[in-house]
Amino acid sequence: MTLIIATGVCFSADKYEKRAKKEAKQMMSGKKEPAWQVAPGKQPLDMQLAKAYRMEEEMTDEGEQKWIIGTAMSVGENFDGAKMQATTLAIQEIARTIQTMVAAEFKSDGGNKQLGSDDAATAIQTVMGGTQWVMNTIGRTIPVVECYQILPNKNKNVRITIAYNEKTARDRAKKALREELIKQGVEINGKLDTILKD
């Protein structure tokens, strides 16, 4: 039994590493576009990509996605400015995923008439009203991939991939949503309370 499990883990690791090495080789070749590089002190690109692939497929014990992944690129005259902008865009991508995820719960419950239609509509409208409030709930993210290109005009094109724990995202967003709905005068009870606590 132990041997079978160990073999399975090795197979999975090989799958991610082979895919990552192939992609990293293409990205760093500079044949089709400026070669991608990593900053000094960062892991090699293939190791970063392999980590990203693992996290994209990692599941919780309950069989749900463990990580929300955000990837973005930004061009700037200097590396730090482009990195900051790319990170902000990646966080916005994560925020949009959280919005969609939380709104889907209300749409599902509202459609099943388990939740008052007015409460459901108010909750969905609040969730989808803008990404900024969701972004404000996002805590520490995990850097997964960080690389850059030097473009012909010497600008830096920075690519950032970050990960955020799905359960933490859901819990923090629902807590913030509860506070926002109370501000709007929505009474938190019954099914609405159950959804906001899940």
C-alpha cells in the first residue's frame, strides 16, 4: 500500500516537473519573443512553474479547490513599478474569482427559494458591485511565479502569479459581506445567516 502511494506521488511530481521544464525552456529560449528571466535569488523558472501547476490542481480533503490563482503581466520602465502593477492586477483577478464564487451561492439558494428573493438580490448586488471591497478582504498571498522580459525598448514586462487560500478567501469575503449588508439595513437571519457562516 505504501509503495503504491509513493509511486503515485512520484508520478504526479514528474508530471508537473516535465510540463514546467518544457514551458520554461520555451520561455527562456528567446526564439519567438524576448527571453524570460528570473531575478537573482529567485527559484529557477521551471521550479516556479511546477509549483504553480501543483497548486492549480491541489484539492482539500473535502474535494474542493484549495487555492485561487491570479496571474497578470505589466510593462514598465523599471522592474519594481511593473511588478507592483502586475501584483495589483493579479489580486484583482483573485477578487473577481471570489466575487463569482460567493455570488453563485446566493444565486443557487435564491433560485431554490430557500432565501428571500429580496435578500438574495441585495446580497448578489453587493457582491458584484465592485472588486475593491473584496480586494480589501484579501490578506497575505503566496508568490508562486515571478519572471520578466526585457523588451526591445528596454522596458520590463513582468509576469506575476500569486495564490490565495480558497477557504480563507470565502470566510473573509463573507464576513465583510455580512458587515456591508448590516450597514445597508438587511436583517441577517435564517438561510442568509447560514450562507454567510459556511
